[in-house]
Amino acid sequence: MIQLNLLPDVKKEFLQAQRTKATVIGFSILVTLGAVGLTVFLFLTVYVGQPLLIAGKQGEIDTRTKDLKAVEDIGKYLTIQNQLIALPELYDEKVIYSRLFEYLKVLNPAPPNNVRLSSLQTDQENKEIVFNGVAGNFQAFTIFRDTLVNAELTYKQDGEEKTGKLFATAVIESQNLTRNQGRQELGFIVRATYNEFAFNPNIEEVKLNIPNIQTTQSITGAPSRANALFDENADPGVDEGGD
């Protein structure tokens, strides 16, 4: 079979141009549809999706905020400003227990009446110190206990010199005889209530003094010379009401 192309060259170029035009138009339509689809997607994301996401996060934030606000005094712990404001108050409330080491150098009587402390317990809430230790005998322990009771503290507060007892009370909780390497010793526990200024950070030039007084029961309970039952200078004569 023989085919003859009877279309002139102009007609062929026209048909080729039409096909190219159709291809370009089809591609343009696809691009346009893609752009429209992308625009719709972005529109939904910006004006629908993001508001929903923000609303969900805001609800979570509100819930967490409500939980935090329910915590008592949360503002004191979350803001630096409140913490800085609280520092002076916290400083005024603190105690300087390091002074206790200097106090002990004075509170422990000189040999042979010195004691050995095995432990110290401090209670800031009740302002107490518990002394747990060993003394060589009852006299040494009594002197130590009397030293606690009579110890006086001299200090300066606001430029004014003041004096007061270091311990308000010194209660003997227990005392018992023990034997250590063949020697008899007296174990003891004393609970002393200290005055609030003893470890106050706002006092200066702190000095501890022990008054030179006799306080032991064996001495204070002894009769005085004026009331002596027997006077060595008395005349040993016979009773005037004799026979």
C-alpha cells in the first residue's frame, strides 16, 4: 500500500504548533492546580491548624499554671527577686554553731576536773545542746555542770556592750558510773538550753567568761564559820549548869 502525504509544509507546522500549545496549556494547568492546592494547604495550616495547636498548648499551659499556683508559697521559690528579698531574713534566722568550739575551750574545766565529751547534739528549734561525755568523778562532773549554768557571755550588739548567761538551764538527764581500763568514771548526759544570742550572727566581739564562784553543793551546803557547831577558839570549860 502506498501512502501519499498531501498536506503542505505549512499545515504540518500548524499542527505541530497546536500540539505544543496543548502540551504547554496542560502543564500550566497542572502547575496552577498545584499552586492552588499548596495555597489551600498553607491557608488551612495558618488559619485552622495553628490556632487548634495553639489552643491545645494554651490549655496545657493553663493546667500546669493552675497546678503550680496551687503549691503553697511557690512565688518565693520561682523568682530570683523573691529569693533575694528573703536572704536578709534567712541570714537573721541562721545560727553560727562554729562558736561552740571556742565556747568548749572555756567551758571544759582545767585538769584534774576536766571532762571528755564524746558527742554534741544541737537542736535549733528548741535552742538546746545535749552534752554526752565522761568525767573522772562526781566532783569533776559537778564542776562542769556548774560551769555551764554560770557561764556568762559578753558581746556587742548595735554598738552596745551586753552581758548574759550562755545557758538558761542545764538539766542532768543521766549519770552513771562506768569502768574504763580499771578506772572508775562517771558517764553523763546534760541537756542545756542556750540563749538565742549565743549563736546569733548579729552580735560582735563575743567573749565567754566563767565567774570565780563556788557553786558545788558540797561547798554551798556547808555551814559557815559564823554558824560553826564547834569553835576551836571556844573555852573548853565545864557547863555552867553542872552539878
